[in-house]
Amino acid sequence: MTTIRATCPTCGEVGLTPDEVELHVDPSGQRQASYCFDCPSCLELISKPADERIVRLLASGGVPVRQWPPTGSQVPQGPSVTYDDLLDFHDLLQTDSWFDDLVDLLRFETDRR
């Protein structure tokens, strides 16, 4: 089995298997490729940019290449979330019926379309 050497900013060099690494590549070239892994020592999620050389090395080592953004994904449409929206959501989560209220709100928004 291939061992991939990566560096955790806290723990230093760690050994990973290809299944423990995610490689994300934007086929359009608009976003820089990146890879991420959960550090086996400190359990932190580590994300790093990947140039063409790193992409080739990881792919040849058996890390599956995932397209990012995922194929067929769309950029969400609509207004941005505001600070007031966040506060309203926080208040909603403080109630015992928050989940039912949220489902009702989503049904209302869906019916409105």
C-alpha cells in the first residue's frame, strides 16, 4: 500500500493512505487545486493548496481526483444571509419546536414559488 507523506502544521510529517486524503481539482482552472486530510495525531482537518506537481503525485499515489465544484452543482441563487437572519435562526434554535417551525418555514417558501 502506498504511504503518502504530508505535513500537519502542529504535528509535523505524518503518513497517510490514499483513502485518507481528498484531492479537489477545478477542471475549469478557475480555482486552485487543494488536498485535505484528517491528521492522524491531532485529528485536525488540514487543507493545503496543490500545484500541478502535487496533483500528479497524489493521483499517481492512488488518491482519487474529485472535481470541485462537483459536476452539476449550481451556485445558490437569492439574497445573502444577513446578520439579522443569523440572529433569527439562533432565536429559533432556542425553542423546543425549532425543527417543526423550520420545516413549516421551508414548506411555506416552497409553496410560494
